[in-house]
Amino acid sequence: MNKFLIIGGGSIGRRHLRNLLFLGAKDITVVEVNQESRQKIATEFGVTVFASIDEAWAVGKFNIAIICSPSVYHLEQSLAAAKQGCHLFIEKPLATSLKGLTELETIVRQKNLITLIGSNWKFYPLFQKMKDLITTGAIGQIMAARCEFGQYLPDWHPWEDYRQGYSANQNLGGGILLDSHEFEYLTWFLGDVKRLSCFATKVSNLEIDVEDVAETILEFKNGAIGEIHLDYFQRSYQRNFEFFGATGTIIWDANAKRIDLKGPDHSESHFPLPENYDFNEMYIAEMKHFLNCLESQTQTITPLSQAIKTITLIMAAKQSAAESKVINL
């Protein structure tokens, strides 16, 4: 029987805990450093909660670790869990630098561990539809693409002080570049990147010590040009993708909840999100995928090797912004 260790009892950790229980998992332990949060989790979910990872290792043997702590701890905790022989579900980002990734990759390979880095949007119906449209050539060769994510940081978790969260603090691995899924998804759609250039800085009045806006231009190995806009200060949530092909255009807007496919001669097709779709369904589907891969011993849709490519891109974007130059990958 699988024995789960969830490291981090914040909002995403509790979501995964809730979904695992829904899917029938029986043996789940949580590590959460905050005493009040520990008590709430134990009361609400009826699971064992420890204050430290060492306490958990001392009393239990686990074969699956789900890393949901602040970003700066992801690599260290993943290494510790991998050395214990745990399969890994690591929330994004995989790490906040490239240091130690080779060691983790070596351990994962030697121990034949299954890995999944958090990529919940790959299980969202409209992302899957976009992937299908692109793969089947619905708009021909893609020549350019752009995507955007922006939301006012204090609105992310309104029940918490945003200034205390990991997103706002450099020493916790914050900043809009590391906080973003968009590098992972744009490369999922279009493939590997040849080179990039990035502008990133802090321009708002938010009380944070990290960049709150980033604009990245990417040249893909297939010749397409891409653009990623990210920010922490838009007062209205925005998330969208656009793909411009030789024979048409694909547009997805999170707020519109549909895909627009525009073809030659001004033809249009529309693919709406299923009615009454529950946002949590993609997280359940993501966890099901991970568990199915564990059972079949096959690698996941976003394994460690892919996550290393993504974090390499983000580090290149940071270097480009800091040094004002194009970075070749």
C-alpha cells in the first residue's frame, strides 16, 4: 500500500491531501511547520501531522513524497525524499537555481523513481484541446505565439498577508518568473527553445523584494517566435494563450472559458469549457495521472527531465534581465 508524505500544509498541500482522500488513499502523513495549521489539518482531515520532516522520517517509512513547501526548499526536500526511495510529486518550481539538479537526476535514475512536477493546466480540458489542435495541424505551421498571466498578488490568497508568502520574498524563492507556469506550457505546445531575451524588474508599489513584471521573447528550435508576459499587479485576473499559424489562429482566454479557432476566409469555430466545470477537477486528474504512472511504472507527462529544462529557461530569463543580453540555450 502506498504511504504518502505531504511536505507543506498550505493551500496546495491541503488541496492534494483532500484529493488523495477523495481518491481513496488511506495512509497519508503531513509535515507543516506552523502549529496552528498543524492543528487545523489534523482536526479537519484526521491525519497525522508533524512539525518537521525529521520527525516524520523517524516514525514512518514512505514511498511517495509530495513537495508543497515554499519554492526555496523544493530541491533540498526532494533530494532527501529521493534518497529515502520516495517517488516524487514536486509542486512548481522544481528549484530556485540549477545547483543540485544533476544530483537529484542521478538519484532518480538510479532508484527508478517516478517523478511529476506540478503542471495542473495540462489536465484542463481546454489546454488538452489546444494541444490536440496544434498537434493535428489545425492552423498549420505555428510561426508565433504569445501568452499572458497577470493577477494582483494580494488577491491570490486573500486570507493571508501577501507580504509573508513565498511569492513576495526572494529568500523563499519568490518572484513572478519562478511563480509562473507559462514557460512549462508554452514549451509543451511548441517544443524546445533556442534562445531568449527577458526584461524583468519591480515597478509596482507592492511590498515585495522580487520582480513583479517580466517580458520574455523566445525563439524556438522550430523557428517560431514566442512572447510571455507575467505580472503581479493586474487588478483583474488575466490568463491567455494565442497561437498564430500559417492557416489560422488559436485563442484561449481563461475568463472567456473557451477556445476560438479562426481559419481562412474568416471562418471561426468555438470550443467552450464544459458547463459547470469544477476547477479542482484538473487537480484530481493530475493526481490520478501520477498514481496511474506509479502503478504502471511509466514516467509522467512532466517528469524531472522536463522540469529541469523549464527551470533552465527561467534561470536564463533571469540572467538575461540581469545582464541585458540574449541568452543562447
